[in-house]
Amino acid sequence: MKLKQIRIEQSLSIRALSELSGVPKRTIEDLEARGDGRASTLIKLADALHVSLDELCR
């Protein structure tokens, strides 16, 4: 999963991404560490980052 890479490329902190997406900070931290999560959560993050779900999950 490219969540952390995309987040950093867009100069977003975990807190900022959390506020944009409505996904809790802890969930984002867990996703960046483990690389797996619920589809509904990943869709929220992809939307907030303006990337496709496919791009986020590569």
C-alpha cells in the first residue's frame, strides 16, 4: 500500500489526513504499518488524497 508515500508527497501529516478524510489518526497509523484495512476506510482516504483506490493500494 502506498498510503504513507502518497501522504508524504502531498505534504500531509497524519493529523491533517485524518481531518480531511474523517478517518481516525490511529487507524491511519495502523494502515501505514500493516497495509491492510476495510474497503470503506480506504475509499475515504483515496477520496481525501484525490487518488484512485487502485493507486492507493498498489
